[in-house]
Amino acid sequence: MSKSTSKTPSNRSKLTKRILIGVGITLVLVYIVFLFITTNFLGNNNIVTETAFKSKAYDIIESKCLVVRNEEYLTSDASGVMVYNVSDGDKVTSDGVVATAYNSQEDVSSVQQIKELDQRIEYLKSLNAVNNSTNVGIDTLNSQINERMVALMKSVNACDYSNMDTVEQNLLTSILRKQLLTGDQRNFDDKIAELEGQRASLSAASPIGTVKAGSAGYFVSKVDGYENSFDVTKLDEVTAKDIEDASPEQINADSYLGKIVKGVNWYLLCPVTRDEATALSHADESIKVRLPSAIDGEIPARILYVNNNAADNDKAVAVLQCNYMNDALSKLRQENVEIIVNEYEGLKISKSALHDDDITYTAKDDAGNETEKKERVQGVYVQYGMELVFKQVSIVYAGDEFVICNEQPDPGKLLNGTTVALYDKVVTEGGDLFNGKIIS
């Protein structure tokens, strides 16, 4: 009789327990391997990048300035109705005619009509001449029209009417040239003949007198009483209190035809803090300023003096010299000014993209022996395909949320010779970043 054996319930329970433990350990190992691979090789899908573009940043000092010029009042004993021959901001020569006197307002109206007709006739003749002598493509004209339409809308939206006549005239010129090119308008001969007929029907009035400039310079039609507030030969003595106490003299503006700004230079008297004065003292002499109420963009200026007067407590005065002039600038007196002390240009990178990492490089000693070294530097991670590459950066400007990086740092600043480049995809968000990481 054979003897059979069977496992007891206790043995089966132990076997099941071992199997479950083995499966559990296997799952844990698989999960650990999965995390290792995804973290170190496949990366994660939460990486956010930005493209590195060129940008500018500035160190700016803001001030409420007083505009000072070498000005003289323009007067005349001539009677009659005056008509200006020049506009605000125009250059005039010594003894140049600034205004012309006529017997009556009717005479003035006749003269102005003739002047306007002459300008329109000359303008249409110039369009005819351009159409006959040049071959401009329709695409070029369409592009011009679009650009000039945008410029017109920008001026309107910004309530900037200082150069509206020029903007409108440029747009009209492009539209009329397109009409000539497409055949909608063959030429302007008929319109020119009509205007010349109107011109011939008018009688030009004879002037009864003229007003001439006593000095060469710029013409300004308005006076405000500040013309004699400061001596431009003693601007190195001006204090912040002098500017604060400055006030216009009481004058009868109707007694003057305007004024002449002698010479080409004019000045900004800018109260600044002591720290700002120190920054200006160490800045380049040639700088730029912004006068937002008068002109878009920047105009060149020169730091003439930085006056530090002990009696002014925490205030100093920066005296800036300018020579750019137009209609709006010629009328400035008390204005907000932005003084651009330093200008930085490079690649704009978010501060969140900055990291510290090790860079390995080859160093040579005086004898030419090469040694591999490792050093920790500041840089950014750049995405190339599915790989992250760490690049050292050379920061030239740091703002609150961004930095400006030099595209071409001086030799020796980059340990391995590479830095962030234009259009690089720079990582701004992501975890577990390192050089060579593979991302999905």
C-alpha cells in the first residue's frame, strides 16, 4: 500500500505569502526603475521655455527740469497785420526776415491763398516728375501705405499731433503714387491747370514792412517771461534752490513778436539727488534724454556740469546741453525728463531661468600643460531637441524680473567658451534640471 503526502493548510498559506511578497518587491523595483528612467532620461513634460531675443535696458534718472536758452525778445515798430515767414523751431540767420507786415487782413488772406496754391502746384508737379522718372513696384507702394497708415493711427491714439501734417502728407503721397501706377490717375495736369487758374485770379498784396532777426538762431513765436531767468554763461553756478525759486517776469506778451534762441545749444537744468549726481559724474559725457511731452524717442545730450552745493542739503543740479530742435522742443520750459545714464543691449532672459551648475573645462598653465578643471558658474539650461545643455551667462544688467546677457563676452569670462545665443530656447520652469538631461 502506497503512502501519499499532501501539503497542510499552513504550508499553502506560507507559499502564498512568499509569492505576494515577491510580486510586491518586483513591483517596487519596477517603479523605482521607472522613476529613474523618467527622471534622468525621459525628463518630464512640465518644462517651459522662452526664446532669447535681443533687448535693451537702461539706467534712468527722472527729474523735473527747467529748460534754459540764450533768448532775446523780438520786437518791431512796423504797423499793420503781421504774417510769420518762419515756423517755431526754424533756423534764422542774422538779419533774416522773420515776419512781414501788410495793410489789412484781406491782404494777408490773399497772400496766404497764393502761398498755399503755389505749394499744391509744386507738390503735384513733383508727383508727375517722380512718376515719369522712376519705376516703383505696386508691392512697395502697398507696403508704404500700410506703414504710413499705422504711423498715422499711432499718432492719433497717442494724441501726438506735433508731426501730424508730415504723417498725413506722407500717406497721401503714397496713395496718389499708387493711383498713378495703377492707371486710376494718369497724371495731375488737369488739376495743376485748375490750380494755376485760381492762382492767376488772385492779386498779390504788397508788404508795407518786414521784421528781421537781430541774431542767428532758432525762432519761437511765444514768450513766457523766463527768457532772462538764467545767464547761460554761469550755469555751473546754478543750485537746486535757484531752480525752485525761478519764476517768470511780468511782461506783456502782445508787445513781442516772439524771440530768437541764439546759437544752436539749449540746456536742461535738472535737480537730482546726491546719489544720482554721483552716477552722472561717473557716466559718459555723451548721453541721451527723453522728453515724452514733446517728442517720441530719445535725443542726444551732453553732461555739461554736475553742480553740488553744500547749502542744497540732499539736492544737486545736473546741467545738460542739447542742440536738437523742432517745433515742440522750442516751446518747452518746465518738463519731466528721463536721463539715460547707461544703456545695455543683449539677450533678455527671465530671472527664473538662472541656475548654478558645474562646468568642466581645460586650463593651461604658463608651461602649456593642460589640466581638466571643474567650476560652478551661473547660467541657463537650453533645449536642443530632446536634450538640455547648460550654458554660462555674462550678465550686464539685472532688473526685477529679467537680466540682459552679453552675446559676446570678453575672452576669459566664459570658462568653456559657450554662452546663450540669439533664439535659444531657454528653460524657465522645470524640475531636476542638469546638463545632458534627456527630455520628452
